[in-house]
Amino acid sequence: MSDKPRQKTYARTIPHPLFERLIVDDAMNKESNEWKPERYHEYGYFPGCVDFMDVEVKFTHLNKGDADHASIAAASIKLLNYADIDPLVLDMNVFKCSGHDQLWQGNLEVFDALKEHNLKRLKESGIKIITCSCAECYRTFAVDYDLPNTLGIKVEHITQTLQGRGLKFKAPENVTVAYHDPCRLGRMMGEYEAPRDLIQLVDGATMVELENNKERALCCGVSSMMYCNDATKAVRRKRLDQGTDAGIDLMLGGCPKCYMHMQCMLNEERMNPEEGHHHDYEMMDLMQFLVACLEDEK
Amino acid sequence: MSEEKILEDDASEMIAESIQEQQELDTIRKLENREEHSVLEASLVKGEPLYPHELSRDTVYTFYVLSIMFYLGAFVPPPLHESADPTAGTAYPPPLPDWYLLWAFGCLKVATDLKIGLPLSMIPFLGLDDIELFLMSAKVWGTLVQGLIVGLVVAVPFIDRALGAVIDPQYGDVINRGHERRPIEDPVRAAIGVYGIAMVIMLSVFSINANIALYYPEVTTDLLYALTLWGPIACALITYLFLDRRRSEGAKPLSDEERFDLYTKGIQDRRMQRIYEFKLNRCYQCGLCDDICPVRDMEGEHELNIIFNTFQNKHDGVALWSCISCGMCTAVCPQNIEYVDYVLEQRLLATLGASTEGANLDLPGTGSTPVGGVAYER
């Protein structure tokens, strides 16, 4: 026993996935150069930490998912272009993670480092509106960064950006879909209608409501990547059971984390059919679904 | 004989055991119900109806008491003394009422006939005599004063705030919010209260003047009359001056910030760390958040009862970090308490000042620090 007081190492008390550690490493690297976008953009699109998520999904043996998060970012950019918006892509080359998970894990030092870097970059970028395809980033920018009041930048979720722009979609085949409200977008930011309006635009897609929807929507269980244990899996399974009860073909989410974990759960159930849990539908992100329903390729 | 006795003992033991088992079962059931305070279940719980349950029960009790009184009145008459003698002389010292009615007796004694003298002879050339207008006799006046005092005490709840709004309009919304209750913050009302108490005591003392004069001849009725008149006024003045001086010395009413500082710094047991916990006091514990919490629903009916733990001041450890911060509690809260923000604050507080060294790519469990090792500096 040494006489030195033990150092606080809270970071290890939370079961960090690989990509959380990569983000912490990235955040603590304070080196940064001057950066200037090539031309003026009104809109900025923030894809979030989708690259890190792909690293997590594809290169760790801890989970069963094979979700392709980069396609969410690609689909979002495609849809923004389809709506005649030319966004500046604020990807991980110049930006860093928004820091939502670090904040909610109590990791204030990392969050402050990320926030400082991102605010500096946002000032340099000169955009007026920032749009995110991730509900957690949306909440973090709007509430925790307080961008509308500090930098005067309007924060939108991508469904709000695409809403009311006269888009038309056609589903390749008739499907029954349900929208799973992410907690950050719905309950915390109060946006329930924009994603539903977008789904209503799709010709050939029938939207049904799950048993718990809007304010009472069940959580996917792993906001801010805190745990993936039996309790959170039970929460997720309850949500998936509601999908089966509603008889849907597709469940659509507005947050990459919901997509990632629901899809991981569905895969795991298919790998272990002897356990008897089976849900006969797929989980998709709303952006992936919409881009699959585009009528004409531009 | 002995066998029968043993059998009786066995039976009584068995009865006692069964009663004890029943009590334990009841206790367990109560505890279980306390954990599962569902809103839907609570609405199904109904009390006893007034008719016929309570009505019949009260009727039985009433007749029971009446029969006892009838029996006592009929068969056990009270011991009566000899009949009163109207020709006997007045007793001295006179008989007195009970002690709690002495003030009313004093009112009757203090009162004198109310008269107004009109000095009409001062007016020249008319030759009129002085007239004395007789307003009210001492008996009527003394009786009315008793009613007046009781009426004032009864009227306080009705006129108190209205008077407050008239007396100190700069204080704010006295009608709805009330005024300060501490004597030091309101010397005027305190002085009035002291005047009333001193007056009742002095009236009681004055009412037994004849009995006092029997033992202390130097305490005359005039002296007692003067004391009854001026004593309470002197007490009220002293009270007002003392409290007003204390107030001017700096004993002012607390503002909200000062009160919060008092709670945070002065009362250590409460562990009230942030203003957010202050806001949690809006909760009236309807239990909707607890019912809808998915973590509690899925696991840990007892251990991971996050919100319940918070109100037990145990918001740390596993329960705090098990919250998935989905915000369902906030969505259903009738008081709009942002419970997830509170969880966020508590997490930030719990890891305040922690280092990020070694948090990067080390595998859990390796190195000098085991997984789950959190050392708080307290």
C-alpha cells in the first residue's frame, strides 16, 4: 500500500467502448491549425462521430451489429442536395465530436475541450445554420453549446431542414413503417412532427404509431453509451416487441445511436434463434430510408 | 385435569403463532404496496361509505353513551347540599368564577356607567340646567365588551391580511402571500398581541380585587384600576421599542438567496449542493416518474429505484450511473421538473476534478487501478 492518495480514475468506471476512447484521445490532442472553408456556405452539415461509430461496430467483437453509419452521412448530404441546399460538411477532419456522451458521462474536462475546439472552428466556418442528422448532436449544439445565443447560429435537426421543401419520395415497394422517437429529439427538444411529416411524404409507405409514441416513447436504452447490459437490453427488447405488435416492416430512427443499438439487437437475435426472441423487421435510419425512396437520381 | 390444561396451553400457543404470522404477512404486504404505488392502483382504493357503515356505528355509540348517562342519572343521583338561603347576608370575600373566566368577570367589574355630561348652563341667556345623557349601564357595557373581545379574536383570520394590505402596502401582495409571522419582522402586530395578553391577565387580577385587599390592604382598587388601564399599554410599548430596535440592528427578513445560502452552508445534514436540488422541492411526489422509469421497470425494483433513491438522498453509486437519461420522467411530470438535468448535474459533481490521464486506450482492469475504483475527496 502506498501512502499516495489514489488518483480519481472515473473514466474507467464507465465501460467505455473503443470509439469513446478514441474521441477522448482526439479531444485531449490540443494541436490545431488555421482552417478556412473554400467558399461561403449558408448551411453546415454536422455528421457527428459516425466514423468512430463504424470503427466501433466493425472492429470490436463486443457487439453483433453491422450498421453502416457512414451511409447516414452520405444519405443526408444527398438529401440536402436534393432539396437544393449546398452544405458545408463539418466532418471529423476539422471538427471533433460534439461531446454529448462525454458530458452525460460526467466527463466535463473532455467536453470542455471538445466544445472549445468546435466553437473555434464554427467561428472560422462562417455558416449561418447548422444541421445535424444526430439527435444528440442537435441537443448538444442547441442547449449545451447554446449556439443560437452565443454565436447566432441556428441549430436544426435535418428533418426540420428538409421539412416543407416540396420533396417527393416513392417507396420501391409498399411498406409499413413506424417512427421511433429519439429521446433527445423528442422529449428534450420537442420535435415530434418534422420526421413524421417527412415519412408522410413517401408514396407507398404506411406509417403506424407504436404503442408508446411521442412524449411516452420508450428509450432505446443506450443514450450516451453508458451501458449495454441486461437491463438496457430489456428496455430495447420491449421497444422492439412493440414494433412486432404493430406489424411493421421497418422501424425508422432519427438518431444513429438508436439505429446502432436496435440493429445490433436484431442481429444478435438472429444469430441466437434458440433463445426464441425474434422480430421480423429491420431497423433503419430515417435518412437511409428516404434516400432509398428518392424518385429520380440527380 | 393436567392433560386438559396442557391442551389448552397448546391451543393458545397455536393461536398466538397464527396471529403473529398474520401480522408479519400484513407488514410484508404493506411494504410491497409502498414500493408499488401505482397511480392506477391508488385510484381503485376506496374508503368506507358514510351510509350504512359510519352512520350505524355512530348510532350504536351514541345510544351506548346515552344509556350510561341515563343509568347514572336515574340510579346514582349527585350528592346535593342543603338548599340555598336567600335571606343570608352577602358573603365576603364574594364567590369567584373559575380561573379561565376571571377576565370576563373583570370586564364586568371594570365597566362603569357610560354618561355624557352636557354643560348647557354655560350657554348664556337661556337659563338651562346641565343634562347628563345616560348612554349605557355598566352591566350592558361590561357584557358587550366580552363579546367584543371574543369577536376580535374570531375575526383575526378574516381581517388580518386585509388590514396588512392597508397598513403596509409596500410589502407586496399581502392578500395572497400573507405577511411575516416572526415577531421581529412585524413589531406592530407583536405589540398588539402583547397588549391583549397583558390585558387579559390584568383583568383577571382586577376581578379578584376584594380577595387581594383581604390579604394586602395596601393594594387598593384604584391602584389596580390604574394598572389595568396602563399596564398593558406599557407592555405593548416596551415590546414595540425592543423589537424595533432589534430590527434596526440588522435582523432583517431573509431574501431568497440568503435563505438558500443558509440551507447550503448552515444546514450540513441536508447536503443541498446545488440550486437544482432546491427546485426538486416543487415535487409533490405523485410518483408518475417512478412508475414510468424504464430502468426501474426492467431491473431493480428495489436497488435501481433511481428517483426513489434521490429523495432518500442516496443519489450516487450504481443508481446515478444507471439512469439512461431518456427523459420520460420529465415528460410525465406535472410540475415540469427536469429530472435528467439534475442527473447530469449530479454526474458532473461526482466526477468534479477528476483526471483524464490513463483514460485513453488502456484496457479495463489493467494497470494499478482496478475497474470501479473511484476515490472521492470528502
